Amino acid sequence: MDYRSPASVREALDLLAAHGGGAQVLAGGTDLLVKLRGGYVAPKVVVDVKAIPQLRGIGEDARGFRIGAATACAEIGEHAALAAAWPGVVEALQLIGSTQIQGRATLGGNLCNASPAADSVPAMIAAGATCEVAGPAGEREVPVESIVTGPGRISLAPGEFIVAFRLPTRRARSGDAYLRLIPRTEMDIAVVGAGVALALDEKGVCTHARVALGAVAPTPLLVAGAAAALIGTRVDDVAMAALAAAASAACKPIDDKRGTVAYRVKVAGVLARRAAHIALERAQAQ
Amino acid sequence: MPKHHVTTTINADPVEFLCSSEQTLLDVLRDVLDLTGSKEGCASGDCGACSVILDGRLVCACLVLGVEVEGRKVETIEGMAQGDHLHPLQQKFLEHAALQCGVCTPGFLVAAKALLERKPDPTETEVRYWLAGNLCRCTGYDKIVRAVLDAAGEMRRS
């Protein structure tokens, strides 16, 4: 195995193109090094993308926030303006692993590892985040929900990688939240995760909502029916009950040691409703 | 595959070493540089026994490639005591009997040092969450948490 640390997107694309399927992108390494050690992957070359300036750091412009795909979660969590604008996204990414993992783990890695239970992904989908993808044919921007196609599988073409994430400017009277259920308080994998983002008009009527679920299907789910249950309402108990029912109805979970199908379906509705309550309070407080 | 020649800083000392692409920072510390204070518990980032500070960030050395530390600053348990003079955290771990078998201890000490550098006056809850990635199978954690809080108090006073 060779190790390369390209200094530009172009150089990284050339390396990926030259090695085809034998190349593996390395960002924080918290998933990749475990897979290397376990023999689950055996790349000919590891392409470390952390030395590419466009993949590092957080910027803010007229469109909102741009987060380099290889920025460590610990660094993202320390960005006060981002945490104020998108508290649900920041809470979600801070749930990934321990302090040590936070020091290395990245949003690009969390997404491209393609675990159905990835914590940052439902929160980013709810927030309407997009990815800047670099590839042999140039750059394209796609919604986060278009990336994961199954457990461990992503829609990126060979030779493509994620350069950055875009979070839109926060709307007036809006809020987001992410909740995860685990049987303990720290260091575990989601049984269910729920992300909600919503916005209200001057009268308190919901004008925009996105609801996303994790760990209840082969991929993170964007649940249009749950969002539709809120839009046009005052986000009252009736709307919340409809949101919970739509969230539960969208689940296609597995039975495993962390939870049964019936449990996950029920909890998905409960968590989505609780996350919507927090998002609502944040929107009202703005 | 030729080895990589890496130039780095470990515990404020300039260090050069050769490593293969596959070797982790933990492999390099222990097997190449004879810095065996960092322990291998799980080799998968779950136990924290290999905790080191890399450019000011607490990380697991088992999840960093050795070649990645080119030009960077690494702090390990070996840099904590100054000669025979123990770091206050080390002294308090002894006073509180915050270790038994000792395998997890270097990782806890490095992790606790990283916490107190950021937050000199943490609450017990903050200590417990910060150290959630360090596993100890002997002490039940209470003595460790008390030692960290006691050391934090002493470091603030001095």
C-alpha cells in the first residue's frame, strides 16, 4: 500500500483516476484505519485529502456555510456561528464517537462510510445540506440525501470525492434539531436517529419543514410525508401526531441486538416528534 | 514499497523515523521509537489507551497513520512528567489510587491533560463525558474522575 497526500483537488483526482478501484480516500481515518487493520479493504494507494485547502475549515458567504469535507468534527463543534445557525447539525456531529474520535472524524467520512446509523447524515438532510463533489468530469453539487444508496454503498462515480458541504443561510423564524436513541448516554450506535428542520411565518404557521431518519432503513430517509404533516399547520398536537405516524410509516428497519423492528418503528415516530418540538422552540425563540 | 521518511516533533523534541504506509502512529511510537507508554488496547479507536495529542487535538494513535505526522506536533505520556517531577494529574492518580492494572492509565492521563488545557475548571459531568472514550476495566471510573477533579483544583491554585 502506498500513501499519498495531494495538495490540490486536481492532484487528488489524478491519483484517483490513475489507480481506479485500487485507491481509497483517507480523511479522518476513524473508519478506514479500522477496515485496513481488519483486512476488510486492501487499497493499493491511500489518498489523504487533508492537505487540500478546499477540504479544510469553515467559511460563510451569501449562500450560507461551507464546511470542508475533511474538517474534524471537533473543529466544527467549536464554530460559534455555525452552532448558532444550525444547532441540530452540530449536536448530531458531536454525537459521533468519543473526544478522540471527534478530533479526527469528518462529515465527508461519516457520509461516505454509508452506515445507515450515521449521526450527522439525517441532521444534514433535514437542514437541506448539499455536497460539492469533485470528479473527472468537473465539480457538481448534489443533495446529501442522494449520496448513500445502501449500507456501505454510495452514488459517487469512480474517481469522485466530496470536497465540501453547504448549509444554507438560516431562514427567519426557523430551527433544527437532531435526537438519537441509544441504550446508554455516550459512545454507542444509533438505534434510531431523527433530524427535523422547520420554519414559521409571522403568524406561527409552518412554511417549511424537512424530516430525516437514521438507522431505520438501509439508507438515511428523507420523509416527505412527515414534513407535509407540519407545513401549513401551527405545529400543534394534531400535526405532531401526524408527523409521528408518517415517520413510523416510512421505516423499513432490521431486527438486531440494538432494537427490534417494532421498537424502532415506534421510537422513530416518538423521536421525530420530540426533535420537531425542539426545532419549533428554536424557531419561536429566534 | 519504500518506507516514508517522516520528520516530526514528539514531546517538543525533533524526531525523524522511517515507516511503511500501513504502520499506525501507535506502531511507530511503540515499535520504532521505543515510546511504549501509549498502549494498544483495541486497535480500533474504542478504548483510548493509545490517546495522544496531535497538534493540540486529542486522538487515538491507533487511528492515525505514522506517515500522517510529518511536520506536526505529537504529545505522548512520556512528555508528561518533567524528569522525576510528576505532572499534577499523575500525582493525583497515585493519591486517589485511580489505577490498578495500569494499561488504561497513560491514555486517561493524556486525555485528562487535554481536557484541563481547554477547561481548567470542569464539572464532574464534563470530565465523565470527555473521558467517555477511555475504557478502564479495573477502577469503576470514580477514582479516576475524583483524581482529575482534584488535579484540576490544584493546578488552578498553583
